[in-house]
Amino acid sequence: MSIAVIAESIIILFLLMGVGYLCRRTGVIGPDGARGLSSFVVNVSLPALILMAMQVPLTAELVANAGGILFGIAVFYGVSFAIAFTIPRFIAESDLEQGVMRFMLVFSNLGFMGIPVAGAVFGPEAIFYVSIFNLTFSILLFSVGVLMLRPDMGRYLDPKLFLNTGLIASVAGLVLFALQVHIPSPFADVFTLLGTTTTPLAMVVVGALLATMPIEGIFTDKKIWVITILRLCVIPLAVFLILRPFVEGPFLLGIPVLLAAMPVAANAVMLAEEYHVDATIASKGVFLTTILSLITLPLITLLIT
């Protein structure tokens, strides 16, 4: 059952990329269309998704497992950051390319793929734990993630770099979560509807960008293969080996490992476009890691179950 859900999630992503590819090739999406869609995702739909993802209850189970969850998050991102700030410096051709590679190694597809796959592997209770990981993901994405993509701007500590709707939504969502304040309808409904457009639009943009590059270049790019192996194999295995002696149970051990094994987040392409860095390498990374995760995710699932 879980492998079927994994396959279905990946097939959906590829079909959405195919829509974007065809739209760009046929002129439905013009040269500036992909950038406009990217800007909408980064500034509107993704912040809405983040805000609603943080609307989760603070339960007794969460309090009891708080230490294990925090430890899992620390290991998850500790391993990711350690690898991201080591390997890319040896294979990247520029600081900006190095930043995109670091982003791809730290931020995996926790949202669209993480939630259904974790639910299929561990049951519906797992979705709550994935949501907690998404809290950290959302805050890091629009703070440290932006600095990764634009290290040149970070050197001057420009505060405008952090004045973005994504970080504002993350902070607001965290405050609402801590205070256990729930957004009332119809505002919650509007945010939810906007958030649901994030994944399809993101994958359409990836497909549109892929339409502008030779497909064979994706499979012959050695740098992308290095990132893919690290993202899909090395990082999740390292998280597993570090966590295994200290925690047990499907949630505290299995969920961090499974989420670490997800392909590159499509947000890499959106933010690369938004902050005017090379989105080509990000598109290659999303494409290759997503297709190969059809092989690696079932293997990781067997390891943790």
C-alpha cells in the first residue's frame, strides 16, 4: 500500500511537470509567464500554505514526545546543513550556484510528498508529526534558505532580504500555534484554497523551465548526480544511523528518516526565480531527484519499517 502511494505521488508530480512543459512549448506560457507564476507561488500561495500548515492542535502526545521530536528535527537539519556546507564548495562553479546546491540539499519535498507518504507508511497519526517538521521547514525556508540562494546580499546584512511574505507567514503561523489561536472562516477557507495551488503551480513552473533546456543535459550533468545521491541516499542514511541508538518507534525514528529521503523541494525553483539566481540547476535537481525517488523511497521505507 505504501509503495503504491509513493508511486502515485511521484506520477502526479511528473504529470504536472508535463503540463508545464507542454504549455511552454506551445506558447501557452510565454517567456515571462514562468517568472510570474513563480512570483505568485512565493508571495501568495506558499505563504498561505505555510500559515494553514501551522494550524495544528497542541496535544498531550505532542508535549510528551516534544524532546524526541526536537532531537529528530535537530539531527535532520544538522546532517543536511553539514553536508550542504561541505560538498557543494568542491563542485560548484560560483557562489550563487553553490547556494542553490546547498538549498537543494537542505530543503526536501516535505509538503506534497511528505504528508501522503508518511501517512501511508505510518498511518494518519503521522501527519501531525510531519506538520511539526513543516513548522521548522517554513521558518528556515524564508530566512536561512534565502541567505543560501543570495549569499552576496547576506554579506551586507540587508534587512529587506528578510522582509518577505513567506517569513512573515511563518512567524505569524508560529505565534498562532503557540497561542493556539485558530483562523476563523471564511479567512481560513481562502488561505486553504490558495495553499492548495502551491504544488500544482510549482510543478508547472518546473516543467516550463525544463522546456527551455535540452533534456539530455539533465542526465549528463555530473554535479546534479552528486546532489541527487546526497539528497536521496546519504542524508537519510546518516539521519537513520544517528537517531537509531537514541530513539525508537515509527514516529520518532521513521518520520525524520523518511522526510530526509524526499526529493528536492520544488520551492527551490520558485525561490531561485524570485531572487534572480540560476533556476536551471534547481529545475534539474527537482526533476532528477523526483524520478529517482521512485526507486530510493521504497528502499528507505523498507529500512525504517
